[in-house]
Amino acid sequence: MSVLFVSTWKDAGEPTVRAAYENYQSTGCLLTACEAGLAHVELDPRYQAIGFGGLPNSEGDQELDAGMMDGRTLEVGAVCAVRGVIPVISVARKVLEETPHNMLAGENARRFAERHGFEVRNLNSEHSLRAYEEWRANRRGAEVAHLVHDTVTIIGWESETRHLVAACSTSGMAWKVPGRVGDSPIAGAGYYADDDAGAAGATGVGEDIWRFMLSFRAVEFMRSGMSAEAACERAVGIMVDRSPATRDHCSVVFAVSRDGDWGAAASKDGFVAWTCRDGVIESRAIPGAR
Ligand code: SD4
């Protein structure tokens, strides 16, 4: 019996896969383990693009997006533009388990969370407040220029059942227009899982990832027989060829096939993926598309 977790970015990836693997040791449940990995970094203010201390929108509020998909049942649970509740991935899990819906949004997602026992709290940390004040004083550049890479997307795979889960949590693009929703809570864009084909997850510029449905594309390429790595390269290749401006920023798709091989591809240099296979944790830098 083998288990694999793959997660995103240099700083947040390692604690995420570690927490997921530790949880899996006691629960044996991929959905719970992926949720635990993301919740762990959401609650830690050192990670600026997820949960507590995430960089806020242009009005100084954290609006969080999260989603997860169970590759066995194809059930999805997601929330978008929700304020004041963490771990927001756990709210997404409640949507998956307690409602017949895929996604709840904004104020009503928060009311749903409160009904399920989540406490409403201020999500600004000292650092995120300071960063916001600095940004407000300078107001330079477009939102994309301020993309902070810490969005955490995770895929879990277990050999025995060939089961896959994909999940994602983020505070989205820093200084975004209030109400903006990125790829991260959208099944097919920020994450996708189907035990019959594979699972994929994305991070980077949400507008580009969503336009090109990177996660769904990568899963469909695996369904047609490609390896995880080839599927990701093909999905990113379509994006950068069709829309060369997507090379200006680092957008990434990574994937795990139903056989447990994994791969990733990026529009630009800079991405680091972390893996934990049966307790062995490693990182790999992924070069941008040539
Ligand atoms: C978004 N895809 O909201 C997210 C941002 C991200 O690392 O991935 N940052 O567009």
C-alpha cells in the first residue's frame, strides 16, 4: 500500500504534504488528509496567500476561495469570496458532505459556515495589514503584478484503491477587486479528480488557468493515455501557444495519474512542487515552458 501527496510552492508545499501524510497515518482517508494539509497552512499566518494573514483585496478584506473533489464519487464541495472563516477548506468539505450543491458564495457561504460551528474572525495578521497599508500608499501596478505565490493545491493518491482527491485553498490574488473569484474554487480550473483518469491541480494566474481549464484538460489527457507529466505539458503548451502573454507570469498545472506517477508544467520558471510518497518528502523545481 503506497500513498502520495503532491502540493504547491516553495514555502507552503512542505508543511502541507507533511500535515496531509500525518493525518492519513491516523485517518486513512484521502479527503480528510488533503483537508488537514490545507487547514494546517491556512491557520499559519506565515503563508500570505491562504487563510489567516493572506493578502487582502483592494478594500483590505480577505475573500477566500477553496474547493475539493473526490475522484471516486466525483462530488465537489467549494466556497468562493467568503470572508472571516477558516479553515475555509473545511467549509468546502461541509458543502461537499452536507449539501446537494457544488458551491456556496460570499455572505451566504459565511452564514452556512456559522451554522456549522465556524467562528467568524478577523483574518488580517500584522503582516497582511502592513502590506495592505503599503500597497494603498503606493497603489502601483495591476493586480497580477502582485500575485503572491502561496496558493496551496494538493493532490492525494493511494495505490490500494487507486483513489484520488484534489483540493485547493487561497486568498486569491492580492489587492483584487472585491468579489473577484479565481480558478481555485472552480472544479476543472483549479482542481479536478476522477479515479478513472487521474487528478490535477493548478496555481498561478487564476484568469488564465480558468480560461484554459488547465486541471480538466490535464485529466482528460491522462484519460486518453498520456502520463501525468505529458498531460501537464500538453495542457500548458495549449495555453502558452494560444495566448503567449500567459508566459509573463508563472501559471502551473500538476497531476497524478491513476497509476501514481506525477508531473507538472509551468508557463514560466519559478514553481516548486513538494511530494510526500510513503513519508519521504522531496521538492522539485519545474522549468517554464520552452
Ligand atoms: C488565483 N490561482 O486566485 C490563484 C492565485 C495563486 O499562487 O495561485 N497564487 O488566481
